[in-house]
Amino acid sequence: MKVLITGNMGYVGPAVVAHLRALHPDWILEGLDTAYFAHRLTGASRLPEAVLDRQLFGDVREILPASLEGYDAIVQLAALSNDPMGDRFAEVTQEINCSSAIAIARAADAAGCRRMVYASSCSVYGIADGARTERDPVAPLTTYAKSKVAAEQGLEQVSGSMVTTCLRFATACGMSARLRLDLVLNDFVASAVATRQINILSDGTPWRPLIDIRDMAKAIDWALVRPMEAGGGFLVINAGREQSNYRVLELAEWVAKARPGVSINVNATAPVDSRSYRVCFDLFARLAPHHQPTIDLAESIDGLIEGLERMNFADGDFRHSQMVRLQVLDQHIAEGRLTPELEWVR
């Protein structure tokens, strides 16, 4: 099988590339990335892309249909992947996360591609008290979440003869060769390591489902090989596991348990955080029994602590550092490398 992975040089991509290469040594794996974050390596002993057959550089907004010929499958990871980036770059978020994803799918189907995997998000559920299933209505609250909903809807219309899977991932976490600290668990662990304090910006009650990036890679592998009878030609599915739904305060407590001496500060007067959702993963458990998440919260936390200590991490002001994706983009723009539309200055 020949597979193209877009956005492979981000946070999740290194885990996906490593997993697919280990399980499928005979597959041809190629990456396509615009390289916004390629230089943000964290504790890696070699480039994650070294195991690829080829690394391509380019903007998914500019991909030519002819360049998609010959691929059996495409994994679409390329995205501006959080709410702050979506708020700052709303139009670009729609272009990259949605419009280009649909255009790639349309062109891939025309070129004879047989599989399409799209990395969506459980954030499409917005605020939800009960555990949300794929049958429940979506209620996206942010530009990022809205782009994911629109992409899912568009992909359904253009998937054609491809087996298309939209994986609504739980919130990503865990150590990576290109670590981000603008994710809730990663933020808490970084705070604990650098300052021995965890400052929760909300009142701690919002729900978050979590999934380690290594388990995200397993889900993507399943989507690449799943039989048609496991979900049909077009499938939107929550990817995670039931026991990984946590309140934000619980996450902080788990981190503090792994790092004795860490204090937790809760903002009891914070306004209600509308990004609170519990998610049901029963369908994923039924359709993908051999690709279920196996990395529990404690293992993700331990991996992050070990990785940060290996890097001699001690930046208490990391939320304003290059470990946060929005800060990376802002620096590129400030130093004249990127335009405000996030196009490379040539």
C-alpha cells in the first residue's frame, strides 16, 4: 500500500509515521507538510521522517490533483489544531482544516485512491453533560471545531468510491518528537516539572476525553485497513475509550500524584468553560476491538515527565514560548518568514 500522510511534521505525525512503519514495513509511506513546526524537535535523536520513503514539502491549499495519483490511501493530519490558532487565523483555519481537505479527497477519489482518513475532533460536541455518541447532534463553539464539522460534511459528499473514515479524536496528549504544550495534560505536566505548581484556568469541572498520540496512531492504522462491513464506505466515529473521560481537576490531581510536592491552584471565580464534553466510544470499541487505546493516563504522564526531564525542561513561562504552536506562527510572521495568511515568503 502506498500512503500519503499530510501534516506529518506536527505533534501527532511522528507517532503515526513510527507506528505505521513498524507494523507495515512493506508499505510505501510518504509525508507532505508545509513545515511550520518542522524545526521544533523535542528530545528526538533523529528526524522522525527518516523512516519515510519520501518527505514532500508543500501547502495543502496548493496541492495539485495530479500529485495525488498513485496513492492507495491518504491520511489527513494537516490542520491548525487548536482554538487559539483558529481564533487568530479564522479564514486560514477554514481553508486548511476544511476546504483543502475536501479538495484533496475529491482529487484523490478521481485519481483512484481507495482510502481516506481524516483527523477530526470530539470538540465538535461543544458543551455536553451526557456522554455524546456519533448519533447526537454536534454543537461546535469555536472556529476550529466548526471547521472540523464542515470538513466531515464535505467529505461525505465527495468520498465517492473511497472508504472514508473521520476519526473524532479525544484530546491528544503524550510525549512527541515535536511536543506541544498547548494541550491540557501536556500543560499540566510541564507546569509541574518547571514550577511545581499547576494553575487551572477554569474551575476544574469541565470534562475532557483524552487519548495518547500513540493510540491515535493505532486508530489511524485501523481506519487504513478496516473492512467495509466495519462501518461502511463513509464513517464518522469517536476515537478514544470510555475510561479516559476526566474532569480537568482530576487530570491535575493525577499529575500531582506522579510528581509529589506539586500544588494545584484552581480559579474558583472563573467563568463557566463551555468546552466541556464527555464522549461515548462504544462504537469504536465494537468496530475496532484490536485497535483499542491501551496507554492509560498514568503512562502518558510518566512519558511526558521523562521526556521533559531528558530535555532539561525548566521554562516556567512556557505558555509564551516556542513550545506553543501559536507562538511559533507569530514568530514566523514577526520575523518575515510567513505572511498573515500563513504562506511562506519566497
